[in-house]
Amino acid sequence: ENWSLPFSEIQNSLLENDNLYDEGTMSMEDLEAMHVRRGLSSRLANGPLPVISSDSRQKSDSVPDDDRAQTIRNEMEIAKKFSAILDDLCLSDAENCEGWYRAAQCLTMKADIIADRLGYSLGFGRIKNFSVPSQRTLGTESFPIQELEELQEREESISKHNRINCLGNELAVYVHHAWSSYSSLRGCESKIKQGLADDKGQPISLASVAVWKEIESKYRSNDFLGWQESWGGI
């Protein structure tokens, strides 16, 4: 895999759009505004990443509601930090690998929050006293190595058939909408639907539209938990 390709595309994009930030052609007001924005974005991008906390000291008797409220706050803090880092990268130094790494950390934190709540909603929890059973039963099936490799290749091929890795083409929609918030997730769903059609209203991908409709059908059938879990998986 060519790991340098994404950064090459960023560099080419900057070269194509240099005239947008050519200080020689900007008015004094625009130039001052640009410097102020660069300074603010750099200041906001620096510093530690958000600390994800359950804030247990402020919980009341309605623990699930408090957990959800805290999760929503965590998601919004992550979104603000991600936007600040990305803004700084775009305005100052798009080749700053550390900045891109920090932005990716924000996305990983958001994914971890969703995965954690998905686990709890499915009845799983983190138990402190976990141990591997001393006696474990072995599988009854055994395959020769070559046959096992062929079986795994077939299973992988089947699992990838018609798989949709992402809905829409705008990451910002996912970042700026809190998955833990019912109203925010509905807004996210609506925005994603808009991104599945071109300027003429024609679907860009029939498969993506089909997946979107399948998830929306869960909401319409009052399967709100399944609806939220589906979006959480994406």
C-alpha cells in the first residue's frame, strides 16, 4: 500500500489552490482576517486532546440518562477539537503529519465511544474479574492447511460481496453530529441522504441508497435501538 499517496494528493491540492491564499492579491482586511484566523486555529489546535470522562460525581439516580448526556458532551468536545486541528492543517501546514495523526486520534476516540455504548446496549460490560476457563473444549472440525486457506478465502469473498463501507462522501457529517443524541442522529441521517444524490437528484449509488432505506425502515417500524445500532456500526 502506498502510504504517501494521501499526502501527495493534499500537496497537489494545495498547489492548485495557492492563488486562494496569495497574500499579494488579498486586501488588507482579508489579510488581517486570515492572520487572525490562522492564529486562532493554531491556538485551538494545540494542547491536549479531550479527556473522555463518565463524570460519575455528577450522576443522579437516572444513571442511563446521565451517561448519555455525558457521552453527547464527549462527542461534541471531540468534534470541536477535530475541527480546530483540521482548520489549522488547512490554513497553516497541510503536510504536518503530527497534526493529521492527532486528527485521526479524535476519530478513533469517537469510534471508541460508539463501540463502548453499542457493547452496553447489547448487554455486554467490562468486568474486572475476567479469567480464561482452565478447561476449554477443542473444536470438532479440523482441516488441512490448504483447505483451510481456501475456505477462508471463500468466506472473505462472500463477506465483501456488496459490502458498503461508508454512506455519503462527507466525513464532517459524521463528526459534527453526535451519535448518542437522538435528534442529532436524525439530522445526521437526513444530511447523509442528501449526499447520496447528485445535483439533479439522481442517486449516486443504488447500493448505498438501499442500505440507507434499510436503516430508515428500522426507525419507521419503531425499532429505535436497531436503528441507532445500525448507524453506530457505520
